Amino acid sequence: MAALNALGATVRPAHAQIPPDIAHAADYERHAIHHVEAQAWQHIQGGTDQGLTLTHNRAAFDQWRLLPQPLAQLQQAHTRCTLLGQPLHCPLLLAPVAYQQLVHPAGELATIQAAMALQTGMVVSTLSSHTLEAIAATADQATQELGQGAPRWFQLYLQPDRQHSLQLVRRAEAAGYTALVWTVDASIKRSGFPLPPGVEAANLRGMPSTQHTSALQGPILFGTPLTQQAPTWDDLRWLRDQTRLPLVVKGILSAAQAQQAVALGADALIVSNHGGRVLDGVVSPLEVLPAIAQAVGPTVPLLLDSGVRHGTDVVKALALGAHAVLIGRPQLHALATAGMLGVAHLLHLLRAELELAMAQLGCASVEAITPQVLWQPAASKQ
């Protein structure tokens, strides 16, 4: 029986070319629903519980207005920046997104090809549906063929056995990943999505599962392996001692915790609420970003994800203290719609939107994007 999408129609294969009516990066979402099986689409799109955090992430961006500042000199304008000593063509990276074969047979291999073609950094998930080595090899080949590329980082979920976690770290080092991104906010969350045949966490073959199903009697969460294995500050100390790679901690929303993470060895932070997928009613990363930036100071790179959909969102995040942003769900929308070509086009559109916004705001570089380009209506300040 043919797989059905969320609209009740047969799932369509990805386009061989970019649909002609896509004018903005966000347009890919309305196309993608036709190309993804219904249960997978619900898993990708959904937030936890009522979806309040999911909605609030977008509202946090939308409450800010931009203040154009014409008459600037833009002849030498560019979007280049450096993160952790690594050059980026644009302050934009692809966030770690799991199981990309849910939306396209090539999965992460297509995504990394697009990232290298557009000189965009990519963070590869522990839960990728291709091995981290295969993804790295594809990136190396694309970089060699194109004569250009971008940094690739590896995102780590700690495993129940530290030796398994260390195996992942060593594999990432050997494969040429240039930073380690440790996610701390998603070890305890609801998940009722069974992977379809042919899709797996390729990096974790042979390792024990960390999933737990609660029963009507006995422990629900407390007293189960999930809480016993949840990340702690001791794990950060241990992880810092295990690798010389730059260490990025992902999932920080508290200024005090940001300071502590840096004190214990984090080289950078990703301010994130996991796209609203872990806990409902959570603050948005954008609204706590200024306090975190003030707490850790200008020398600690801050990245932000959760809700970024437009080039103007990138501007708003940078103006409030971020050094770069990460794109999550939209990469799946583009991958489902048109494969590698779709992801490359998505990145091109986001960069075009960013450059247009910077030009209108009189910003010839990303360093020129300051709070002065923002205006917040009085009603939104309450």
C-alpha cells in the first residue's frame, strides 16, 4: 500500500527541480507536506503538548521591527565571519537534525553536499540516518570537486556508557569534524514515534537504546534510567577532558548556566529550546539571548536556533547578541521537496534575504549589525 501524506494523498517523490513558485525560504514548508509520510510529518512539525513554545519561538522574532538606515557605504559589503577560529561565508549553519532519510532517500548525504556547495557549516546529528564517516566522506568529496567547502561539526548525545560516548567523539575526530556540539536539553522528552523500516540511528549500531516506556505501575520517570543518565556538570568536565576539539554546549537558556558552562570549559553556546520539542511554555531563545550575551561577555561565541525562518530573523538574532544562527526544520522541508538542490536553494534564499536586509539597514558586515537596527513597539515591551 502506498504511503500517505498528512493530507491523505499518496506521498510524492522529491522534485527533480525547484518548484517555480518558491520565492522565499519559508515557501518550502507548504510543498514539503506533499512529500513526507503523515506520521513522519507530524513528528517533524510538532511541538510538545499544546505547542505553546513552538508558537512563541516565532512570536519572539515577530515582535521586533527593523529600523532602515540608508546612505551607508556598501561597496565592500560582505557576510563573512569566523566562529571558533573557523571561517564561515555567512553566519548561518544547518542545525543537527535527526533521521533525515525520513524525508528523502539520500538524507544527510544530500544535505551535506548542499552545505558544501553553498559554503555553509553543518552540524551532523548523533541520530543521523547515515554514519558520521559517510557524511564526512561525502563532504570531503564535494569540497574537492567544488574547490570550496565549510566547517562540519558533530552533535553528541551522551550514551548510557561513557565508553560509547567516547567512541563517538573519537570517530568524529578521526573523520575530520572540527567542533563537538553537546546537546544537554533533550535527553528527557516524550517520544512516541517509531522509525519506519530502513531508517535507523546509523551511528549507534550495536549500542543499547536509552528509551524508556512508563507503565501504569512503577516509576514513570524519576528512578528510571532516563533520569539516572541525564547530563550533568560532571559530564561536561569529563567531556572537556576527553577532546581538544572546540566544545559547544547546546540547549542553554539561563544566564547563570551559561556562565557555569563557560567556566567548566565550553568554548561556545547554542541558545536553544530544541525547537519547542522538549518542554511546553518555555522562554524563547531570542528573548533570553541579551541576558546570556551580557553574562558571558563578547568573547564567547553564541549561536541561536529555534524558530529561524527568514533572513531578517538572522539580523534580529545577531543584533541581540548572537554570532550566528542555525536552521532546523526548514532544511527538512527543502530536502523533502527537491533533495540536495532544494537545500542548496534554501540556503541561497536565506543568504539573499540576509544580504537584502543588511543593505537596507546600512550594515556592510555582520559586525555592523547592532541593537540600533531594531525597534520594539511599546506594547511588546510589557
